[in-house]
Amino acid sequence: MSESKNSQWLDVAVGLLRRNNRICLSLRQAHQHLANHWEFPGGKVEQDETPQQALIREFNEELGVQTSAWQPLIVVPWHYEKVSVRLHVFQTEQFQGEPQGMEGQKIEWCALENLAEKHFPEANKGILQALNLPRIYMSMGAFENEQACLNQFNCALQQGIGLAQFKSKGLSETLFIRLANRLADYAFEKGAKLLLNADPECLDSVANAAGIQLSSGQAQNYSKRPISQDKLLAISIHTAQQLNHALQLDADIVLISPVKQTAAHAQMTPLGWQGLQALINDCPVPVYGLGGMQLEDVSAAVDVGAQGIMLTKGVWPDA
């Protein structure tokens, strides 16, 4: 992201029109800024207009379709050289008509798994990540032995968990790597993602791991992204300064805590929902809230702009 920042934000509504597993894209024309980039349709939010109202108007004017039931996905703040924008991103499957380029732009339906092949503006990175992440990020809890761990994880996958982290704490390196490989294979087979809460070098030994999660302390050991772009980098933070460093490392996911009081961070004042929202407002990638979270907190997290929450209790099956 550019370091040049303007105090005046331009609010832009961005719409992900979905048809089963495909998303409607339009190609920016040669005379436009960021020409020949693919984009999700949308436009500037006018005065006295909500982002949802802007999307209904824009999709009618630009694509000739009537849309409804827009649901929030993510808000992406982004600083270009001459303008600072907030992308208010929504998605819906409710529309009437067939999208067409009313202003001469090319329109295409693209499968979710093929979006990475398209050339998007840099600001869209967070949108692409958010599209592929669930509302619940599971932290794997206690288990009695290796087989119990595998059984419990398989149960969680069958119940729909799509994103999980596996910690190395308390395990020998040999056992951690062996278990991580089996868990990552399970996740890969189910179309889920397993991140390793461990040193980045562990990825060399666990082929199907989706990425690494670093603590704020671990992140301070790096001045640039420590893993390749084809793996996910998640970083947990507590402060705005730590958030800025995570973004300098090109984090794909940020975890913010503690939202509520927890034993693990008993000495820290909880952020609360407003504190979480304040940090999210400066974060262009998906955020998960953690710390005292319960399943019923998902909607509250989404309401303040988070992708979702991280949980152990309620999603990690009992032994």
C-alpha cells in the first residue's frame, strides 16, 4: 500500500454478484484508471446514499440487472498516490436479468477457484482473501493422544470447519511435524485450510499446510514477509503499531485480541467491539476477533467489519 495518505476518504461500493460458484467481473476499459484490470462492479457512494443503495443503482446502470439482499463481506481502506478510498464490499445471489456491459465494458462470470488467475487492482487482495475464508477460525484444543487428535479434527471438518490452526506448544518437533502432516492432508482432502502456529520453516516439512500463524512477538523478528505468496500468513496483534507491522509483512489475515477479558491476557484491557472496529477500520485484509469469543459472537464481529472470530470451545470436539 502506498504510504501517501489523504485525510478525505472516497467511499466506493463494490458488489460481488454470485451465481453458484461463479462471480461476475467486468474489465476496466483503456481510458479508465487501472485500465485492463478485472474488477468487481460498483461505484462511488453518492451523498445521502448507503453502499447497498449505491450497488442497486450501479448494477442497474452498468450491468442492466436488478439486485437485492446485499450482504457485507469486508471494508478495505486503501491509499493510492492521489486518493484514499474505502471499498465497502458486499455480495448477493439475488438478481434479475443477465449482466451485460451497458457502457461497453467486457463482462465475464469467473469461477471462484480461477479468480487468482485474473489481474485485479492491488486493493482487491483483501477481497479475494475474504471470499475464501469462513466466519469461524478454529484453534485446535486439547487431545489425549495422536489418534484422538486426528479423530477430533476429522469430526470438526465433517461439521463444516474450513479454517484451523495447529499449535506446536508442548509437542516434540517430531510429533508436531508428523501430526501436522496428517492433519494438513485431512484438511486438504476436505477443501479446508490448516495453518501452523509455528516457525515459518515448518512449512518445508508439511506440504499441505495452508500457511503459518505468527504471534505479534514472532512477527517482530521479520522485516519482510517470511513465507511465499502461495501460502497464507496470519499474524495476531494487540495494538495499532503491531497492526502496521503485520501489514508491512504483507499479512493475509490479522487476528486482533483481546476483544473480551481472558485469562491468557488477564493484564490487558479488553478492546471491546468498538476497539476492535477501530483497528479494523485501518486494516485492508480480513480480521478475526479473539479473546473470550463464543459462537454467538459471530454476528457481532461481522457487524463491526470482521471476517469472523477464532474459537476453540464450541467447535473443537470434546475428547
